[in-house]
Amino acid sequence: MNMRLGFFPYEAINYKAAQAWLDRRAERGWALKRVWLGCVALLQRAEAPRHFVDLDARGGFDGDVDADYLQLCADAGWELVQNLRGMLLFRSAPGKSPVPIQTDSGIEWERFWEKYRPRFRNILVTLLCLGLLAVALALPSRRNFTAMLALNSGLLYALYVVLMIAYIALEWVHSRWYLARCRRSGRVEDPGPAAAVLGSLCWLRVPILCLCLLFMVLEPFAGKTVDLDWYPMNEEYTATVEACRGWPVVMASDLGLPDSEDSRRLEGFRSPLMDFLEYRELTDGEGPDVPVYILTTERYDCLSESLAKWAVRRRREETRNGAFLWGELEWEPAPGLGFDECYICRDGSYLLFRQGGTVVLTGCSGVDLTTEQSLTAVRERVLK
């Protein structure tokens, strides 16, 4: 084959690593033809090819390369392949064996240092961004982030964010170390394999983000384990009592309440980390003090017990900060109810407990779930 592809993830600050990568391909008879999508190098067979990578420090405000410099390179036998992320990628013209234009390491170093030397404003911006990120992570969440782990799109988005944070942090550390190393030697050094690793980490975010967006579109149709509704206004009647009883959720009849004829909703998602079910039912109450019973169940069947322990802690924090349909929930430990871990709130109307790798949040306004009869019903329904 006369063509092949290669992964080319290098940034301009690591242009010496890009040079080394192209030199290794040239030794095997491959010349660079083009870089697609920013990181996919198209290589073609050539006779004794050579490459020259230079830092585009001469370009004008509009990004154009200095025409005089390009002419100088052409006269020396170099063909410009591409201006990529601040790097000028050259290959040798057919039948020529040119030498690099830049031969004075001192001048090259001065130009490189002027472009990439640490500046106070850059350090300040980096610290500000890290500070804002830390504040954002520390702020109490008002969303059910725990349930997002049951969404494949949520997992991919979390992975994307982790990779983005890791790349920013590692790239900042590596660039400081690399610049200090170059400064000690007084010339532009080859950053070594770390440049390829960091570049790969950066570009890995792209397919993950694309997959995340794809799953976000498809998940409502293909990612659900159950989607039942009973809502007269929308003329949806799939959430029958019989259909819902096939799923491990607490229903009104389990607590001795009348079955709802107004509103029932059961929805579930599954990911490699957990199965998630959410059930809501609204039924008529008894007496003026409780006009309606609003019953809810969240069930998280986690991959491991460690994940379940984390889910309990996370759900406690989220509901305490208002990430719950019926307001903020202030939990109190209830170790005597027979679960591995258990909390109650609102005089026992709501339970949050863990049994092994299963986490359940269930409750109903006006009903005491701590009675023996209610606890037995809850266990039989959600832990089966």
C-alpha cells in the first residue's frame, strides 16, 4: 500500500516531538501528505523523504505565514504541507535533500521562549479557572446527579469532564516542567513521549463527546428499561397496577392506600454502573389534613457495595439541598430498622436506606413508613 494513516496529536509547544515523529516515519520511507481532522496524519510512500517542523512565530494577526519565509524554504527545497495549530509542517521536495532552515539553536530558543515563557496574566487566568472549578465542585447540587450514573450519556459526559480536567492539569504541569528543562539547557529540547500522551488525552475527549451526544439523542428511545405512564390528560394508560407491580417499587396499595386513578409514572434506565427506577403515584387522601398522598420511590441497584455506599451519601446531600420533588429532606440516622444503612426524615414519612448494593429512597406524605407493617411491605417490594 502506498498510503497509511497515523495519529498526530502534537501541539505547537511540542513541535520538537512532532519533528521526531515525522523523522521516524521518514526513516521507513513515509512522507507526510496531510493532517486531517487535526490529528489524523495521511502518509504516502516517497523516496528518501525528509521533514522539517518549525514554530509559526512569524505569522501575522490574520494567521497567514510570512511569504518571504515560505519562499526561503521553497528555495531551500522544502514544500509547505500545512500550518497546523501554530506549527509549520514541511516535507522535502521530490529529488531534493534540504537541511533545516533554522540552524541557530540560540535564536530558535529565544523565539520559542518569547512565545511560551510564563506570563503573570496566564498564570492568573489558570489559577482563576481552577478556583472557579473548585467552587463549582464544592457547591451543593440541586439535581439528582446520582441517577445520571444510570444514563450511558451521563457516564460518558462525566468521563469527558474528567479527561478535560486531567488534561488541563497535566498539560499545565508538563509545560512548566518542559519550559524549565529547556531554560536550563538554553535550547528547545525534545519533550519526549509525554507530548504524545498528553496530546492523545486531549484528542480522546472528541470521540467521547460525540458518543455522549449520540447517547443523549438515542437514550430516551433505546436506553430505557421501562417507561410507563398513567395520566388522563395525556391519554396515557400504560402504567396499570398490574404492569407496575412487576417492578421492584413501592406502590400505594403496598402501604394500604387506594390505588391511584389520576397519576402514575414509572421510568427506568440502565448503565454499566447501575439500574435505576423511579416511581411516582398520586392518590386521594383520607380526610382534610391529607387531601392527597404523594408516593415516590427511587431504586438504585449498584454494580458494587462501595458504589452503593457512595450513592447513599450523595443522595443524602442532594435531597438535603433541595434535589427532590417535594422539597428539602433533613435525614436522621435510623440504625434500628434492620437495614445495612438507613435514614429517616419528616417523622418517618421518608426512608433512605442501603441493603448490600441496593439503595432505595421511598416515602409518602402522611404515612409512617417506620411501622413494622410498612417496613415489611417495603422490604418485600424493593428488595426482592
